[in-house]
Amino acid sequence: MARDKLTHFFSELVLAVVVLAGSSLQQDDLPLVWEVYNSCDIPNEAVKGICVNPENCLAFQNITIGEELGSVGRLSFVSAVQCESNNETRVCCPQRGAYKDPQLSTDVPRLERTPKPHILLRFDLNDSCGQQQAYQDRIQGTMTDIDEFPWAALLFYRNNFQGCGAVLISRTFVMTAAHCLVGPNYDQFGPLQFVRLREYNTLSNPDCTVIRTEIGNALDCNEEKIDARFKSIKVHPEYDPRDTQQYNDIGLIELDRAVEYSDFLQPICLPKAGLRVGLAERKFFQVCGWGRTNFFNKKVGSKSPIKMKASLPFVKAEDCMMAYESQQLDLGPGQICAGGRRGQDSCAGDSGSPLMFFDQVKEMWVVSGIVSKGPASCGTYNKPGIYTNVRYYLPWILRNADL
């Protein structure tokens, strides 16, 4: 995410789920704390493992090095060893030594997805939004599923530099942060080259993964990625890139062509009247993307090739400003705060990515915020991130995105 003083806005994009260092637990100590952690099943192994923080499992770190996640079998295994937990980041670690066979077989039937008729992709005269399919029993993991959050987008700049995040809001528009489109960092890394849609694993194209179904494992593959050029760029007229408060940090990119929707490409809902956006205490959001993380490696700063996610709580404005008191933050009406949980956050490179809320009544995902700025150190306790309030700017968005 954008850092204070705008020093890391164009780091590798988007969400980095920052994994809490926790205790000094080492893998050889795992049997001693069996009752502290939940036991879990490891694919291809009869002996159960233990759910632990990824950075405390050397076996896990050893199977996520370099380009190995470009292998469908390896990627599917890594996804399968995520532990089911309550918004915690955990993986199923062997009690001792390495995983015996860290691959899932890809010699399985291919999942056949039935294309939706055009009429089912629309509500009245408008396109549907905020919908995603669920072809497997989902767990509360850190890696997303291949068809999860199908509106997430990446922005690529000069020399194929992967910079900011964005979110699809219609067939021809994505929304992002203004500082991803103008200002000194844009001048350094720009110009914008293209918007990537239908992305999951940056190491492969198209993307595939082995998933669980009611009748056994199946190979699920999306369509090829879309790299769309832009027709126009629209930045909020009151955005000032020199202002460290980052008011009015929102922009729109018009694509050079309309895109076709599928299970792997859908727009998110804008926060129109009648949709809940989660701006209240005890509400939680999701943020997703491909940014810096220590999920695969102990050192925060490694770019994730896989779309990741994190759960973040809403933070009241007065509590947010108190957390940033030393930096003299003056939260404006077009800004909201979320996060402040140790170990989960958006991080360097998350600028422009969506803060999302699931309206359980309408059963739709709604974009509540856009990543704007945050603490210098990701995942710091009581240091929430600052997001552009999308509902506040809705009239401007509707006028400028032809909606």
C-alpha cells in the first residue's frame, strides 16, 4: 500500500498479507506443542501435521521458493495445506522434516464450467456485479481461490513494471488511486502501459489449480489473461499529489475496449443506495492482490505471484487519527480507516486496490474503499491503513464512468 511520504507507492502490487512473527517456535519443537495448535491433514501423507504460522514451518518455506509456484501441482499443494482458521494465517506443517510429496496430481478430470447466458449477467438494464462462484469447500486461508475476487486488476507501467492495483467497475472502466496516475512517482515509473484483468498466478497463463469437488479432485482453469490498453485517464480534479494527507485520492481508467464477463472476470458493485458498505464498528472488510508478503518467506518484501487476501476491521475516524497523532493526520470526509491488526494488512504496492465488504442481505461484494496510504511498517498493531471512501465520491464516479 502507499506508505507515508509516498515513498513506496509503486512497489510490486497489492496485497501483502503480513504474517506475524509470533513466537520462536521451530519445526523440531512442533510435537511439544501439539495441544496448542490444531492437528490437520497433509495431502499424500498418513501422519497428521500441525497448523502453525507459515514462517515457523521451514518445510513450507522450502516448497515456495522461486518459480516453483508456477507448477500447477505445487501451487495446488500449497493451497491445500492452508489451515481452516478464524481469520488467522496458518499452514499445515509436518511434525518433523519435509513434506513427503509436495505435489497434487494434475491427472484429474477438467472441471467444465457452463457459460452463463447473457441475460443472467444483467439485472434489469444494468450489468450484474459483486458475484463470484464457489466450486469448492472454501477455507479461511490467505491465498485466494482461482475464481475469487474476479474484479481485481493490476496496473503495469514502463518496462512492464508491476505497480498499483485497481478494481473493475464496469465493462470499460477500472478504478484506482489518483497517485497511481499522476505525481512524482508516476513520473518516475510511468507512463501506464496496460491494465491486466483475469489474473491469478503471475507465473502462468492461463492459470490452473486442482480443486476439491463433490466427486473428487478436478483441474480448474481460467481463460487467458487480458492486457487492456487505456482510452482515457481521469483523476479527481481536487487531488493534489504534493499533499501528504492524500485527500481525493481516486482515479478512473477507461479501457480501450469492452470486456466480456465470465466466472473469472466480473465487476464489483459500487456502493449505491440500498447496498451496505460496512462503515461501522465490528464490521470486517477484505482486501486482495499480489503485493509484498512474508507468507511464502520469512522476510517481508517478497512479491507474491498468487492473488492473496486479508481480513481487516473498520476503525473509527477518531481512533484512526489518535493512532497517527505523531504524524498530525487530519482525516478528511472522503477517507476511512481499516486494519490495525498485527500480522494482516495491505502493504507496499497495494495502492489503488479495493477494500471490499460483503452485503449478506443482497449477497453482493461492494467496494467500500481504495487503498491510499498507511504505516511505514505493514501489519503494525493499532496502525490502520487509510482508504479513499468510495461512497463519498460516488457522484463523481457515476458522472465520469458513464454509469
